[in-house]
Amino acid sequence: MEAHVPELFAAGLILLAMFAIGFIGLRSKIPDVLLFIIVGIAVGGLLADSEILYFTGEIGIVLLFFMLGMEFPIKQLAGIAKRVTPAGTLDLFLNFVLSVMICVLFGLDALSALFIGGVLYATSSSITMKMMENTKRTANPESEFILGVLIFEDLAAPIMVAVLAGLSTGEGLNGFEFSWLLGKVVLLIIFAIILGRLVFLKLSRFIERNAGSDIFHLLIIGIAFTYSGLAIYLDLSEVLGAFLAGIMLAESKKSSKMEPLVLPVRELTLPLFFLWFGTQIDVGNGISWPLLLTALLIWSVVAKLFVGMAGGRMYGLSARVSFRAGLSFTQRGEFSIIIASLAAAEIMAFSSVFILLSTSIGILLFLYAPYLTTKVYGKKKKPEKVKVPGT
């Protein structure tokens, strides 16, 4: 007779372990995100198939992007989207199209090259936004630009996943299916705009009166889950649905009242997403193409740096701020894992090693971005005080 460990007991042990890991990170100055991922890799054999861990972590990532969306009313977001499109297009070309070409030059077949190009494309939205919060860089001038590029990727990545999923089964994706996929993205966005402008814009007084009640958080989190679930039902990203739910509620102009209701739940569940993320990385099969891996790691940093520098300038940022933004883009994450899971075993193993190394390098570059920017551009000059006669 097998001994059964109660789920509640196991959950308690996981939370205590997560606290210990986070405390070590706090004392050692090592980012807790990286520690959670490393521990996830170490215990992957035990927790890789845990539906409870996956679902709990998914709640954390949904609430992260939901709260992020609450900072951007529709009018402001539309302005960001218009300005970030050139940088997003450049990002797609450099990190997907040219990455595929590099793989072909190294002798890979077209299908394998497409999968690896997909793995290289998207920056990890979850890690990037968590690192921005941890380092208190959300108020920096580049944060809006970084967010805009991440949103562009979150629109493009689900389409890429759907296309690659069709290719992996040998069925492909015909013109109608591709058009329908794009149509679902557009419909989800339009529906969010309509709800935001016609419903939530008029709920300001209702939120003001009821935000202090014991049950109001059920409404707020329920809206986040419902719209994220609708996105999943449409075979789109829950991250996109969560962000759109946030911008709907941002129309009420009462985000400051709602955020404290969501924050405790997010802080409880988000670390579990990074633990789950680590369990999905398989590094046990070695490296198939070490030279290609090295080339792609270098290219992945250079390409994202160029997106930051050139795209940031197109967005209207200074050269200094654009450089700092470019150093903050290099970590790959959740979409890369999803794409890798669709590929053949050898491509999946190769991608797992790339994702682990890219995540580690990206987090370090993010942490040292301000220092490296100062080294390249020097210290930012403070404006001279003008002496007024008689003062």
C-alpha cells in the first residue's frame, strides 16, 4: 500500500521552501526569480506534471498582467501601440526571421529552424515585469517602451504558436485558419475596448463605494480570470486576456482602490509560476549543437540590444535610455517553453538548455543594465542650478 501525502501538507512544504529560497535571495542579493527557476529544474522530476502547481502559478502570472493592465487606460495604450509598432516589427525580424536564417546556415532543416527561431523570439514577459518591480524600475522612462514591445510580442507569439503547432502535426495552417486566428485576437481587443468604454468607465462611483467591502476582491479577480479564460477558450494567450481585463478596469480611474485587493493573492501565487517554469526545463539530455547554441546565445543578446537601441530611438527615447532598455530584453521564457514543447525531442532538449542559459544571462544583464549604461555613456549630468540675483 503506497503512502499518500495529503495535498495540503505538500502545499505547506512548498510554500515554506519558497519562503526559505526567497529569504536566501534577499540576503545574498541573488534575484529570487532565478533561484525559484533553478529549484524548479532540480525538483522537475517530482513536480513537472503537477496540475495544481501549474494552475496556481497560472493564477499568479494572470494577476501580474492584470495589475499591469490596470495602469494603462485605453487612450494611453493606443498611443503606446502606435509608437511601438516599428520597434515590434524590428524585434520580429531580428529575433525570429534572422534567427531562422542562422539555424539554416548551420545546416538545420527548415522545420527545426522555424521552431528554434520561435524559441528565440519572445522576451519573457513574466520575468521582465517581475524584475522591473523588484528593481523599482517601473517608473523609469524606458518602462513604457519595454511594456509596449512585450505587448506586441504577446500578440504575435500566440499566432506563432498556432502556426508551429500545425506544422508539428504535419497539417499546417491554411489561409482561412490563419485569418480566423488573427480575427480572434482583434475581436478580443475590440470587445475589451467596448466593455471598458461603455461599462467600466461608468462604474467609478460603484467601485469607490464598495472597494472596502470584504467581498469586492471576488469581483475584481473574477473579471481577471473570466477574460483570461475567454482568451484561452479562443486558443489565445491568457496573458493577453489578463492584460486586456486590466485595461478595461483602468477606465474606471480607480486602479489605486483595486490594486491592494489583488496584490496579496498575486504575491502568494506568482513565485509558484517561476517554480513551475523551472520544472518544464529539461537539461538532462546534453547539448546537440554546441556551436549553434553559442552563436544563438550571442545573437539573442545582440539582437535584443539592437531592438532596444534602435527601437527605443524610434519610440522617442534618448540613446542612454534606449541602451538600458536593450539590456533588459534578453531573457526568454514562457512562450519559448510552449514552442519548445511542440518540437521533436532533440529540438526540445536543445531549446531547454538555451532557455536556461538565456534566462540566467538575461536576469544578470537586467540587474547590471544601469551600471553598464553608466560605463558606456558616463554619469548623467545634473542640470546646473541657475543663481538668481538677490537669493
